Amino acid sequence: MIRVLSFLLVVLVLGFGFAWLADRPGDLVITFAGMQHKVSLMVAASAIVALVAGVMLIWWIIKSVITSPYALRRHFRARKRDRGYQSLSTGLIAAGAGDGQTARRMIKQAEKLLNVDQEPLIKLLDAQAAMLEGRTDDARAKFQAMLDDPETKLLGLRGLYLEAQRLGAREASKQYAEEAALLAPNVEWAATAALGQKTAHGDWDGALELLEKQKSSKQIDKDTAKRERAVLLTAKAIDTFESDPVTSKPIAIEANKLAPDLVPAAIVAAKVLFQQGDLRKGSKILEHVWKKEPQPEVAETYVHARLGDSVFDRLKRARHLATLYPHHPESSLAIAHAALAAGELKEAREAAEAVLRTAPRESAYLLLADIEEAQTGDQGRVRQWLSRAVKAPRDPAWTADGYVSERWAPASPVTGKLNAFEWKVPVEQLGTVIDAREDFDSALAARPVRTAPKQEATEPLIPTKSVIVPEKPVSRVIEPDADIADAEIVSAEPILKPEPVKTVEASPVTKPEEPQAHERIASVLPPLPEKAAVAMERDEEKLVIPVPDDPGVQPDDEDERPNKKFRLF
């Protein structure tokens, strides 16, 4: 554009000049070698302009001839460079698409057309092609070679970091991230990884300082920085609560103010306030977070706010907490635990059963096993609740990047990301949801049957759907959950010779846990004679054989068995 304007300006000036000369006629007399030449002024001006133009044209021709070899070399060099960058661009696209063969072919073309030492993208493409082809050792070596060049050092650290993450080498990946953070503090992935490294080592002050740098450089927005600061302050308060509760109080209070819905922050703030006697303020904090997300640790902290409270006072606090979020499974579980501790077994059972009717879960079945043990001592029912806990849906837990933890942590142990833990049911532990109504009703309707002595039969049993009834009085060894067709038949008296048996057809059994199952068994079995009953009592200890997968409790040890809480793990 500037050249066009300059050309138009020159033409305009020449035009005005010739017009000015045309309005002012005159002659130009030149004496040369004794001869006098007289021309008009317009002709003289035109001759001068033509002479200048001719000189410039001749100079351009001479200059073009002289510089033509260099111009040709530059032309071919630019063409070669363009072809090389085109190959490099095609190779990068192929590598991004996962086409390792095309990427390798483009690398060979780029190496021929471009200078490898002066073009770092060729090294990057070569490393990516090696990773696509499965040559991870070569890829790491190429990334390692990039560390020697200041221009590609950050790129090499990034490649080594990703490769270490892929292989699960967390310590190595964190070291590469720390080195990259020192080299370029404004790089987000390096700063985030370094922040996770400081968090993993408990360097809360260093992590907070690094977070402030990220905030000032606008790598993260204000809301994210506020949330992550609350997470770090919560972790610091938890770490210093046992050793220095006075120092942890302002930290915990600040964390709770920054993120009132952060459950761990609310719990540690309430614990600090409870320890210093501020029951009202600490209870308000827990009540606020309970209304948003009920959790068992919140209920545990709320119920045990004061160390001197009786079990009935704690039950009262659990009832009050449940009214803030009624009909929630955690509210019912909080009442059930407090009622069990207070000895209110009926209320504890009702609360636990309410959980099974709405949202069955493992902890509710385990709690019912504890209640059954304390209320009836019936080992058959206790084992029944424990067996149902195995197939029940799992309880929510703190999960982050597939990692499940019983305790909350400020950062993910897998990626080092802050505020990664979520309170939810672990994905890998999602089981088949059982039918709460049918399974629960059948569990309540089933009644344990007394175990009878067992002797070896002299003839094999035939697995049919019919109930086989010998002529001699017999009894059965039946577990609470056993199927009628699978019940073992044992004789009440020693069998000396094979006896004829008669078969009584029974109706097909569709649901082994229906209440009518035990009534059908009783209807087809004749009563035991007095002699058989005496023999049973005399040989009871010798003849009872425990189920292989459930050894049970021996009669002599049953009274000495301690009253323990049942847990699966």
C-alpha cells in the first residue's frame, strides 16, 4: 500500500512539474565542444527524466544479474523449508490422530528438508511417534535429550511428567513438575502438580503461598482460589488440632467461613469449638452442613459434642439432628446408633429397619446384626443379617480418581489435584441393588429352627423336589436361609440296616425364605418318640456337624463367647 501511494505521489509531482513548465515557455542553450545547442525547456526536462529512468533501469538489470545466484538459492531454500514445515504439520496431525505410520514417514521427510538441530518440533514429533509405536524407552530418552536445550527443556519436562503419570511413578512425576514450576511458575500443570506435592508432604504454608501466586497471576479464578484455600486451611487445622488446638481454632474458623458447605471444615471447626466449651456455635455449624449433606461423621461429632453427656442425652441430640433432615437414611442411622448405645433396642431396630425400607445399605444390615446380638442373642439371625450385608449396596465414602478412603484428604493421591475427594458410593463397589421390600420382609418373617443332631445315613439321598420321609423318626438340620430341597436328612437313631422309605410328594418350592416353608417341613415330619429324644440329648455334642462355611459356636463355648460388634472387615 505504501508503495502504491509513493508511486502515485511521484506521478502527481511529475505531472504538476510538467504542467508548470508548459505554462512558462522558454529555451535552454547548451554550448559543448564549440557548438551551441538550443532546445525548449519542456524538451530538456523530458530528456532529463528519461535519462534518470534509463540509468535506474540499467542499474536494476546489472544488479539482478549479479545477485541472481543468491536469489535462486534463497528461492529454493524457501521452497524446501515450506515443504519441510508442511511435512512436519502433517506429521503432527497424524500423531494427534494416532497414525504412527504416517507420523514416522513425515518425520523422515522433515529431517531431509529441515535442520533437526534448529527445529525442536521434529524432536517432539519423533518422541510422540515412538510413544505411538510402543517404544516408551526411546520416547523417554528423546524427552530426556530435550532437557539439554534451554529452548526445549520445559517441553521435555512435560513429556517426562506425562510418561511418569502413565506408568504410575508418582514421585518421579512430582519431581518433574517441581522442576518445571521453578523454570516457569506461570505454567498451570506444573504449578498444580507442585501444589499437590507440597500438600502430600504437609507443607501447608508453602502450598498456601503457591496458591496465592497462582491467584495473583490469574491462573485460577477467585472462586476456585477461595475454595482451594479453604481446603488447605482445613487440612492444616486437622493436622494441628491434636497437638495445638488453640492455634488451629482461627484456621478452622476461617476455613469454615470460606466454604461453609465443606463438611471436613465444618467438622474440625465444630470440634475446636466443642473442646473450648462453645457448644451452641459448634452445633450451629454442624446443623448448617447437615441440612445440605448429611454424613455419619457429622452425626458422630454432633452427638458426642460434650464428653460428660449420658447416653440418653446423646440419643436426644441424635433425635434433634434427625428432625433437621427427616426421612434421610443418615438421620435414621444416627438415631439407631445412639439408641443402641442407650439400650433402647426397640427404637434402634425401628430406625435401622426404616433405612432398609427406603435405601438398603451395608451399614444398616451390620447395625441390625449388632441389635440382634444385643436384643435376642440369636446367632442364626445374626448370621442372616451379616450374610445380607455382604450383598447389600455399599455405603458412600470419600472417593477421588477411583481411590477410596475412609478419611477425607485435601488432595487426590493419584493426581495431586486439590479438592478432588467427593462423598459418594464408590463406582467399583456398586453392587446389585436388592429388592428392599421382598428381601427385608422375608428376613423379618424367617424364624430360626433348632439344629438337630446328625448321623451318617446308610443310603445316599436322591436330590429331588420331593421330601423323603423314612419310616423311622427323623429330624432335619436346617439353617435359617436353607432351601427345603437342599435340607439334609439325618436319623435320630443309629441305623443298623437299610430301611424302606416312602416318598411323599411336596408342592414345588419357589421361595425358600417364605414363612410357610418351615410349616411344610413340620407337617411332613412325624414327632420324635421319647427314646429318640433321649438319644439326641445324649449324643448332641458328638453328632452336631457345623456347616463348612460357618463353623458356628460350640455349646461349651457359647457362654464364654464375648459380646462383640459384628463387622465384615
